[in-house]
Amino acid sequence: MKEASPRTIYLKDYRPPAFLIERTELRFALGEDSTQVESRLRLRRNPAAATPAAPLVLDGEDLELLSVRLDGRDLAPGEWVQDAESLTLANVPDAFVLEIVNRIKPQENTRLEGLYKSSGNFCTQCEAEGFRCMTYYIDRPDVMSVFTTTVVGEQARYPVLLSNGNPVEKGVLDDGQHFVTWHDPHPKPSYLFALVAGNLSCLEDSYKTASGREVALRIYVEPHNIDKCDHAMASLKKAMRWDEQRFGLEYDLDIFMIVAVDDFNMGAMENKGLNVFNSKLLLARPDTATDLDYERIEGVIAHEYFHNWTGNRVTCRDWFQLSLKEGLTVFRDQSFTAEVTAGTVKRIDDVRMLRSRQFVEDAGPMAHPVRPPSYMEINNFYTVTVYEKGAEVVRMYETLLGREGFRRGMDLYFERHDGHAVTTDDFLAAMADANGEDLSQFQRWYEQAGTPRVTVEDAWDAASGRYTLTLRQSCPATPGQPEKRPFLIPVAVGLLDAQGRDMPLRLAAEAQAAGTTRVLRLTEAEQQWVFEGLVERPLPSLNRGFSAPVRVSYPYTETQLAFLAAHDADAFNRWDAGEQLATRVLLGLIADIQAGREPALPERFLTAFAAVLTDAGLEAAVKAEMLMLPSENWLAEQMDVIDPDAIHAARSYARRALAGELEAQWLGLYHTHEVSGEYRFDPRDAGRRRLRNLALSYLAALDGKPMRQLAASQFEQADNMTDSLGALAALMLIDGAEREQALATFYDHWRNDPLVLDKWFALQASAQRPDTLARVEQLMQNPAFSIRTPNRVYSLIGAFAGNPTGFHAADGSGYRFIGAQVETLNALNPQVAARMVGVFTRWRRYDAGRQAQMRAELERLQGLDLSRDVYEIVSKSLQ
Ligand code: 0A1
Ligand code: ZN
């Protein structure tokens, strides 16, 4: 809970650890009231330590200390100093064995950090600093140790006892207890430690690595979920193969285990050889999981597996380097998904999310560089900037160096750093050295926050056939960084002729044209490129494939955007041109509504939209992307003063107009995209379902009985969750008895499956209706809801917090409601509370009335006894 003034930790203060831990032996005796932890650590002074005679300081929080022994001698209480966060031993030898016994209470752990109970089973979450909640330790990632762990528990209650590595011994003890000892030969930091004990069923399989080793694969779940593990297993094997083929990386233990738990703060965790997953990212059956769930599961299974090399074998020196493992691993999982599905769709989804969330974070009070210089609470820095922008930064190496150059850099990175805890500087150096490049300016992507803006101007000289592009870059001020220096920005550019074909590109001073997309390296505040030998004035296609995480502006006319949307050879930019056009049209409608004018959809937009809708050559999934209107959040970001009601009214108007004008086409699309046969999760079928459900949601905007019946009949007939939820989502948009009836049917059917009910909670909490808050308050009373389970909180309270017209209701009711939930959660689970309070950070972007109410709520929270997690976000928002 709140300290006088929470400490800030700075990267510049990093010092190597005073001691190293060569061996860690642990014994956990799990009990119904408390758990006893015995540790035996072989320590020695770090030769690289800053101070030669420093005392030994161990991290530890909320531990009941029972005994301390040094080299076999019991120490008396006067021989150590204990405070709320540490245990200090002065005058220790240069090398020694320390034995500590302490007690903890996992049953009372509602924060879900360290050892806790979930559905009657024990599990752990140690990243970032949870290990210290179990025993005293040097709990930092640059202390890597070889672990041997014995788990002791009651055989009847906890038949399965797991930890990292390979099982080396097991046996039965007195009183119905049994034990298993695990040994992990790979030195690892404490944050990768895991322990699981419970009554779990296991799906088993095996995998032969490229070099011919057999690896046992095991997925552990509660017995009633055993029929929902096949997709996760298939995904795992796919990811293992991909990493061998793409990066030459093989798995390195005899067993790989995954455990699903219902109570988990985040998505999943890459503990060495024993991944722990939030059950929502593992369990899937056609009738319980949507296509999106299937895709996410595949991606997250891959992500955690890929961490084995990018994170575990090579780990972070300190938590400021978090993106070293996260940005790189997200890049790897994005590449995996793009290569095993339809690549363009994945790229569009990733960029949509980056723009609507990371660009927003980058423009607010919590903006921070990919490598933050400081933090109060590290758990607050598992952000879209560290993860998603970090992945874009890694992608830029690949864009700059090419696929092979990037691979050379990766190979050198592993050759240099396997088994070590390193920094993003080391990663950059490996990329540069492997390719003989000077990438020093690239460093600024790690150091400077904010989304750069690239402004493009062009000039055409018909007489000489020369076309000049002038690129200027700037980056807005962010907290603590008023001025920015120019970034090294790879801008991929193509030029289209009047027929929409790519022109061959020849830059001044080049002998001949080469290729139709060029990566321009923008390094200065302003730079020019001259293309020669062109026979007509081209139309530029800029930042193709979203080659850099920047905002690009070029004065396109609406006609030009429609032309790019129809013709650009770069499929991503085709989508992006459509998105820009739609954004412009919607901003126009918003302005009309604000000014009290009658909104009207421009004819040109309708024509362009209809052309996409009826284009027989477009893949269904891509078409669905192109027909989705920009989100309310994205539109909000484009406004000086955000007006949530006008945004919602404009977007609803546009949906209705597009549905009405093109009703026959939508219906045609709906009926021709039915997927026959048994449900399969494959990109083609999933694309068709996505498009068909999108058609249904447009048609729902037309209201009226026929559409209600269309949705209701899809709901009744659906044999898979994608179509069932698609229909329910459409019904949520229409008033009428069908909606309540479908909600009731869904609840009755799924009342015992909490993960499916989460979808039901989320749909109702995100409904943009006047009675939504009342509904959410009522749903909190539902027996299926519990404020102690993060998944329930995210799906009900979190979905409401993300509901633009619900949270931002002009009367302030949404603010007061979320504020009250944050207050409750702050005491129970600070990480979850911190995620809920995030919606308040952007209060300055709203009108005076909303600003005052959001600010009042933040100030009220600031006056409470806050956890470090919530305090950091509240105080930085008010600064
Ligand atoms: N490293 C995991 C995510 C994770 C991060 C933090 C946690 O607790 C604060 C838990 C999990 C990943 O990237 O998948
Ligand atoms: Zn990760």
C-alpha cells in the first residue's frame, strides 16, 4: 500500500548485482492454511560488482521469516536486518551457502503475484517481481541460477506437482503427502520460476526436433476442460516447427508443459519449460471459442514458446530492457501468424491496434519510450509501447537490413549472448555488426517517446520527367522530453501511374530502375529524393506495409485516396487509403452533427465503398477489413476536443446509410458466404465467417423485423461460437424481444462455462445504449461474476470502461462507477486496478464538463491509500 512517496527507479542507477546465486534449491510444503518454503542458495560475490564489500541484500515481501543459516550455522535475529521489502546480512564471506525457511499464505493472495490458489489448485506468477513474495532472493533478471525444486503436497488434493525442467525424483511421504523434485539445467532468473500443484488432467503428445530429439508435450487443465486442448497442442507443434525453420531455434529440454489457470492477471507466462496460461488463451472448442479466440490462442501459444529463446536463453539485464524480450517476441509471433494465415489481414489488425491504442498512449501522460528511463511500478510498463511499438522497432531492422540481414543479426545475437542477461543496446549492436552497418541513430527509437510525424510534399517536372519527394519529420513533446532528435525512419515508397500500376523506380544517380518499392532512409529533419525517367506524374504510395510506426501526411484528395484504395499494389496501403478516406468522411459527418446540420454520406465515398463490397476478386477476410469503419477510438484521436456522442452518432448514421443504400448487396454477400460443413479453424473459412457476420451487423443497423429475424435465425442455427456470437452482437444493435430472448438463451446454455459467459458480459457492457450502466451494475450481482477473477473484471467492468458513450456519459455516471471499481480493486489486486484506471489518463482531451468530472474522480482516487500501481498512473495523469 501507499508509501509516503513511492520510489522512482531509474535506468541510470543500474549497478551489477553484488552477489550471484550459482545454485538455488527450493522446497515448497503446500498446506491448506499456509505454505512453508525452504531455500538453499549457493552465493558468491560478483567479481563485476561495483562495491567489493557490500552487504547481502535479499528482496522479500510479506514473508514470515522462520530461520536463517549461513554455512550450516543458525544465525540469531541480531545478525540480520529485516524490513518490509528486504533482508540484509552484513559481513558475509565471499562464497557461502545460505539456508532460509519462511512461511507464506497463498490462500490469502488476491494480487495473483507469487504463489496463489486458483480453482483449488496452486500456481505461481513471478514476472516481474513475484518471486520475492514467496521467499527471500536476489529478485532481479540479471541474477541467473540453476534451480532444483521439490514440491510437497497432499496426494489426494494435488496429484500433479510441477516445476521447471525435468522431474528427477518422486516419492510418497507420511500423512498422505507426496513429492516431486524438478531440476532445470538452464540457468534462469527468478521471474521464470514456476510451480503448479493440483488435480489436473493432461493432454499428451510429442515432438521430434529438427536434430531428432524427442520432446514430451503436455497440456494440463482442470479435468472438465480436457476436450478443449487440441487446438493449443496443434498450435504448439506448429510454432516449434516454424521457429526451427525460420530462425534455426530448437527446443532445449525433454519436456514442455503448459498449464491453464482461471485466475491470471495477464495473458500467459513463459516460465522455463512450464508455461502458465490464462485459460481464456488456451481452451477452445468450436462451440465455445470464436475464430478470433482460435487465432489468439495460436498466437499466444507461439509467443510464449518463442520466449524460450528470446527471453529465457537470452534474458533482460534489468526491467528497463523489457522490450528486448517482448518487442522481439511479439515481432516473432506476428511474423508466425502472418506466415501461417493471410499475411495482409494480420498486418492490418496489428496496425489498427497499434494506432488505436499505442498512438493514444504515446500522446498521453503515460507516454514512455520503448526503453523507459524510469518507473515507479514495473508492472505498469507491460504496455502497448513496450510490446507493440517494440515489435515495430524490431520490424524496422528487418525492413532496413532485409530478411537475410535480419537473420544474420539474430544469429549473431544468440552467438554472443546465449545464457546471458543483456540490453537493447546489445541487440542493436548484433544487428549492426552482423551487417556491417552503423545503426547508432536507430538507438533513438528506444530512447524517445512519441509518434513521429512525417510530412510529404512532392513536385513534378514534366519536361525532365523528374519527380521530387520531400520528407520532413517531427515528433511531439512527451513527458520529460520537450525536444526530439530526428529518427532513422525507413519509409517504403511506391509510385503509381494513371492506370494504377506500379512504376519502376530509378533514383537520381542510379544507372537503371530497380524494383517498384523503395525503402527511403529518412535520417534528417528534412530530406529530398528525386526519381527520374518517369513518363507521367505519379501518385505516391507512402509507408507501404506500414514500414515505420509514424503518422504520414500527404495532401491526398478524396479521389486520390479512392484510387489508391482500388489500385495500390501494396495490399496494406490499399486498406489504409480506404481507412483514411473513411476517417475523413466520418470527421465531416461529426462536424455536421456538431453544427446541427443534416449529415449526408458523400456520393464518392458510397461509390468507392460499393465497389469494394461487390469486388469479386477480393479475398473475404481482406474485404471484411476494408468494409469496417474506423473505430470510435480512432476517430476520437483525430479530434481536438473529443465529442463521444457526436462520434457515435456519426458512425451510427454512416453504418445505417451504408446498410440502407446497399441493402441488396449486403444480403447477397450474407447469403453467398455461408460456410458449409463442419467447423474448421482455417483462414479461408474464418474470413468468410468474418465477412458474413460483418454483413449481418450492417443489416442490423436497418432495424425492423426482417433483420431481427435474420439475426435470430443465425443465432438459433449456429453450430459454432463465431456465428452464435456474431448473431448475438447483431441483435444487441436492435431493439426488440429477440435481443432479450437470445441473451437469456445464451445464459441458460452457458451458465456453467465462465469463459463463455465472459463474452455475454462483455457484449452487454459494450452496448452503446442508455441503460448500459444499470445493466452492468445488475450483472455484477450475477452469481457468475466475481471481482476477484481478472477475466470477469476485464469482460464486464473493463468492457464498460472501453465503451465510449457509456464511460463518457455526460452526467459523469460512468466515471464515478469506474472510479469506485478501481477503489475496490486497488485493495484486492493492484495490477488489475491499474489496468482499469488507465481510461482516465486522457481526461484532458475532452470538453470542459467531462474534464472536470474525470479530474475530480482522479483527485478523489489520489487521496486514497493507493497501491504503487494505481498511484503511479493517477499521479502522472494529474501532473
Ligand atoms: N511475459 C508475459 C506476460 C506477463 C507479464 C507480466 C506479468 O505479470 C506482471 C505476467 C505475464 C508475456 O509476454 O507473455
Ligand atoms: Zn511476452
